[in-house]
Amino acid sequence: PRWLKFLDAMKSENGKWIDDTRVTACGRETLRGENSLQEEMTEALKMLHELGLIVHITNIKAYKGYVVTDPEWLTDLSTKLMFTNQIQQFDMDHVKDAGLGDDVEKAIRTGIISRDLLVYLWGEDDLAFVLKFLEQNLIMCRWGFEKTDKLYYAVPSMIPHGPHLDYENIGGLGLKAAFSFRRYLTLGVFERLVCQVLQSTLALKGQSKEPIINGDNSRHWLLEDYEFCMERQPDLIMVTVIASKKSPIKCITRILKMFQKVKVFLGEGFLVSPSLKIGDEYLSYDEVKEQELAPWCN
């Protein structure tokens, strides 16, 4: 009963989300005394989060400890991004009157959405909070490759399926690595990985070439150090290293580190097993690295 009172107290606050200070104030009103307050708050927040009654934010530094008291509101805002020519979340005539017709067309065609359109969809008041939440959870990310002052974001789940990349004849090194998973390719893994690669690309000091992203494959450049392609297959993600100024295995190491950041959102049960192709067979990443096998290790 105390935890339900705690929940009611948080939901009675104004707005769809509350900061950590207000969460603590609600805990003081409804839970035990000071000696065990933090411990019980932690347990209550964890349980309420697991039940889907709240969203307790623990992975965003700027909003750590905040609570979304209306998870459906967050879901509704997220689904507003899922529009196509067939599925529209708004009145197109109204969008055109707002001067955003080209923005919608670009978003449908490329999965790249402008900040102006996000303001139209979500409103200005909660924009910073929702953007940060979806960016940190690798649902979307900054797209910094436009030659304009206008801000854009990439939403990989919106990007339509494009032409299949011809990996067999793509040229370059053509080194293949398979990232397999314990059971199957979890829905959203590829999209989150694309977000993480984009974030890593933009974080580099210098100008990287604009990536090419289709619905289930992509091509990336990390400055001039690495060039590689990624392809989603039914039960794995295939990476083809095209160019590498350093030992090609270091490109795979970089991608593995990106997978570790994806794992934060998918839980400890999410395991990645990389294997590298040498000749006609695939050997484990650890074996290739330990034995420094060519052509992956120079």
C-alpha cells in the first residue's frame, strides 16, 4: 500500500514527468523514515518501473533519477515518429500550412527528421526532455551531415528499405565479420547499432564522409581510418570491412565497443559473439586476436 501511495503522490504532480527532487519529496510523504527511505525508494521505483507503471530514468546523466509518471504519453510521442505515405500521424494540409511539407517528405523518404517537425509533433515544452530520452536510448540521434544550420535527427526505424548493397563485389579489403546472438536478432538491435555508429562518427574530431543508410544495411566512414558496411540478416549482423588504415581487427574492436553501449538498453541477457572470416571458415574474434591471424592482424 505504501508503494501505491508513493505512485499516487508522483502521479498527482503537475506534468508528465517529475525531477529527482520531487520524486524524493513524494517518497518522504509516503514511505518509511529517513534511515531506510533511499533503500525503499530504490526498491519501489524498480518494481513500479518493471510493472510499466512509470519510467524511472537511470541512464541519462542530465535526467538521472527523473520519473515519467505517464508511460503512455512517452509511447504516444515515440509512435508519432512512425509515419509513412500510408500511415500518417497528422493532417497533411495543416503541415503544409505550417511550412513543413518538405520536412515531412524528407522524413518519409530518408528517415531524417527536422527539429522543426519534431516541435510540430511534440510541442516545444517537452522537446528537450523527449529528445534526450530517445537519443540516450538510441532510438534516434543527431544527423550532422546537412550543409545547413537547420537541425536534423536520424530515426533508423523510419528509414525505408533501399537497394541491397553488393557485398561480394564492393571492392576494398572485403573482410567479413559475423555478429551473432544467443537466440536471434533482437528487434531494434540493428537500428540501435546504427545510432551508436552515427553518434561515434559525429564525436570524432574531423569530418567523416556522410553514411549511406537503408532499412537493413548501411555504409560508414570513421574519418579516414575505417570504412565498413553493416547488413542485418535474420539471425546476425554481417560487417564487411572495406578499408582500414590500422589492423582491420581494430575496426571490429570499435564496433564491439558500440555493441556494449547497445547492451545497456537490452539487458545482461543480450550477448554478442563475433566471428571473423579467414579463408572459407569463420573463427572467433578472441582466437583471431590472440593468435594475430592474417589478414585481420597486421
